[in-house]
Amino acid sequence: MTTTAASHSHHLSPAFPGRAPWGTAGKLRAWQQGAMEKYIQEQPRDFLAVATPGAGKTTFALTLASWLLHHHVVQQVTVVAPTEHLKKQWAAAAARIGIKLDPDYSAGPLSKEYHGVAVTYAGVGVRPMLHRNRSEQRKTLVILDEIHHAGDSKSWGEACLEAFEPATRRLALTGTPFRSDTNPIPFVTYEEGNDGIRRSAADYTYGYGNALADGVVRPVIFMSYSGNMRWRTKAGDEIAARLGEPMTKDAVSQAWRTALDPRGEWMPNVLRAADQRLTEVRKAVPDAGGLVIASDQDQARAYAKLIREITGTKATVVLSDDAGASKRIDEFSDGGERWMVAVRMVSEGVDVPRLAVGVYATTISTPLFFAQAVGRFVRSRRRGETASVFLPTIPMLLGFANEMEVERDHVLDRPKKDGEEDPYAESEKEMDEANKQQDEDTGEQDMLPFEALESDAVFDRVMYNGAEFGMQAHPGSEEEQDYLGIPGLLEPDQVQLLLQKRQARQIAHSRKKPDSEADLLELPAERRPVVSHKELLELRKQLNTMVGAYVHQSGKPHGVIHNELRRVCGGPPSAEATAGQIRERIKKVQEWANRMR
């Protein structure tokens, strides 16, 4: 069984425990070689490698598999991947270095020509005993790709434990080890910190910050778009709000969905801007492609139609995780088409290195999904490439974008602090939604307690390397074009310098204009913070305290005072009011109170 893997390595020095005869030696990146050396030195049964998306986890894992087969530590390999497409991708990558994996294995004895199998977590969940028997019969290396998926459901985790408990060696891989829930991940070690909280402990970590410094991944330029949204609630009230302004969690959700509605103006304007950015990038990188990540099938089709109207060319649409979808992804990856539109499945692990421009057009707001989605654009092919991701001005998303370089572990024990909201403590239900393998319409849109009425788009800011640049501008304006026209090939420090120059020029240009022409809030991005949900809660609390004090002075009920404030100051009920509207009401009730003294 090991002949193929061994023979392809024999041209290298077989010295052990010195330099190992791994098949891709000479091509390994520094982190891959470092992880190999640590593994060979320690020879652990379980090993967790955390490496940022795009860093090359597959190459590391297959190189290690080749070494273990060559040294007869194991006799066969089982790869467990999150999706059907990914297991085929693993089999193709393994074949390139002489390891033959059967991606279509379902049951029974394996053909002698194979060194192992590639299966999905769902497949293991259905037949754990089949894989346990295989692991017991021959010495097995199990590669658990994106192992956080083994915690997706209790049954998957239990199936993995049952199936691979007898395995000789287990290699766990992930680019995003943190999960929103507290389901333990099988074969992962958790260590208790000084605070009494257990966190996942990786054996080797290679984060985005290190990968960026090494030139292994591309830097990401985030292009954020705001705009005015209008929708009707279930109760029949019409609400207007501007993306990025502080509002309740429900209002943020409804404004966000209004922005992504293909019938409004926000999506067409953002897609047009993203396509212009892609045109600029393709001047330096001719095969660069774009990806729109959609929430559901209907929206994906609608976005594809918009792309056709904007560009005159057809977009590749990937709707579900089946053989046809896999083929379409491969064809897009190998071709030169401009755009692909997908629902969820392309967010993780799917390798399309030419993707350089993305549009985050989904309302999934878990840090895990966001990191995986952005990970589709960061794989570096040559020096100077940058990735551009377009997103709505949603405080949570901007927070994730600004924390790209933060490395996180999976926390088992969630600290509970009074009144403090943990942005990573998203509900288990949302996480399950984000990780659904199938992309069927769930009917969720039909049940939403609101109706999107209209939307427009405003270029808001650029985020890069934790800093913010730009001033608000209308789509198609000279100011917006300035940022969309950043060259496609630049060193990271050149990007920073160019953004600083663009902003300085914009500010100078803005100062020359008379006030009557300034139709947008033209503060520089760094002076235009997005008020967090927590800060908004504090403002609301302050308003309620002021109203409570005025109740005692005036003798009027709370509801009467709130209604009077709304009538005088304008705007929606305080639960849906912006920070500015709430501050106005605080100021007004203070005036009333002062008059009564």
C-alpha cells in the first residue's frame, strides 16, 4: 500500500530523524516545514494545526501523510472534509504527490490501487462503524479538515469519536478554530487558563498576520458602503434608517436585509462598484475573478441577473453542493470568467486562487463564517496581489474586518458578565444556518416580519490593516472612483501610503467646496465611528433615566412624555431611533426639566 508514496519520495535523503523524505520538500513554505519538523520530533498521536485560510494546510497535511506512509507508521489515509466538493479537491491534490484517495467510497473493501479514502463529516455521521472497522483493520492516519465542523452537531462529534478513536494517528486542521457554541471538538486538547476558562490548544499556529508578513496571503482592502434604507414592519410602520447608524439589533437586521434586496438600488450600485474594481485589478492580473456570497438561491439568481445587466457577461451560479456545482466551481477556477455567485458553500475551503474581488451579500454574522468567506480571496499567487471585499456598513462586520489579524481559540466555557454582550457568542441556531451543507430555500424570507421598500448606496469608507480611510461619496463620483482605481498590484506598505494620499486629496477637495454643495456627511472615516449596539443601549438608558426624572417633575406618564418627544423631535419610536435622534430627545427633555425649575 505504501509503495507509491514511498517511491515518489526515494529520490530524497531518507535520513531519520534528520531531514525527512517528504514528497514536496524544497517547495514547502517555512511554516509547513516548521510544523513538519515539530511533528517528526514529537511523533504525537493527535496534532492540531491552525493555519489561516490560504496558507497551504492541504500541502502540509499531504506531505505529512506521505512521510508517515513512507516510514510505515501508517498503512492507509482517511481524509474527512466538510463538503462533497472538498473531498474531491483533496483526492485531486493527493494524486499530484502520488497518494491515491477514493473520493467516491461508500462501503465494502477498498480497491488495492488506493492508499485511502476521502469522505465527508456527514458521511461519517451516517456510518461511523464502517470507518471504525477500517481504522481497526489497518494502521490509519485520519486527516480531519476544518475540524470545527465535527462540533456542528452533537451527532457528528460523537460519530467522529466513535469512528476514529482506534486510528493510529489523527491530524486536525482548521483555519478558524473558534466556534460560536460550546460543543467540544473531538480530538482537540482544551487547556484551562488562569481565568478558569478552557480554550483549544493548537500544536502549531500560523495566523493571518504572520502569513501576511511572509507574503503567503494577500492583504485585504475592505470597501464599505452605507446608504438610506426604508422598510415596512409587520405592524405596518414605515421605518427609515441609514446603514452604520446605531439602531436596535432587529433594526440592524432589517436594514441589512433591505440593503441586500436585489430590487433596491444598494445591490446594483455595489455590484457596479465591485465590477469596476475587478476591471482595475484585471489590468495587472488578467484572470482575476470576483465572487458574490449570497444568502439564498433566489437572491443568488437575482444577483447573477444584475451582473449580466451591468457587465454584459454571464455569471457562474453555484446553488448547491452537488456534482454539477463542483464541476462549475472547477470550470470557473480554471477559466477566465469575471464573476461567480454562490450560496454559502464557497465560503470555506474551496480553492479558487484567482478570486480577488468579493461582495459579502449575506446576513450571516458569525465571526467564523466571515473569516472563512474572506479566506476565499487571500490566497497569494505572486507578490503584490491584493484582495478587495465589498460589504455593507454593519458595525459587527466592520469589527470583524478590523480584527483580521486577531488569532482566536475555541472557548469551551463562556464567561458571563452582567450587561456585556459578547459579539462572538452568536446563537447556535445561526451557526447551524451558516454551516448548512444544502442551500435549499428555507422559506425564511417569507417569514420575515418586514417588507423592504427602497434602498440607496453611499460609498462609506475603506478599511485596511486596521485603519480607516475615505470620506463618504455617491456611487459614480470622482471620490469613489479614486478608491476603486487603486492599482491591482501593490506592496502592502504602498497600499497604505496610497490610501493616505487619496484621503488627504479628498479632504483638501472637500474643503474647497461651498457648504451648499456638501450633500453628504463628509467627515474622514477615522472621525466617523460606527456607534456600537452597547453604546446605543447606554444612550437609551440615559434617555429613560431623564424621562423618569421628568415624570416626577411633570406628573405625566412615561408613555406620554416619549410620544411628545417623538412628536417634537421627529423620528421613530425610541427602540428604533438612531443615536443622533436619541441625543436630540435627551437635549429636549433637559430643556423641559430646566424650564420647570
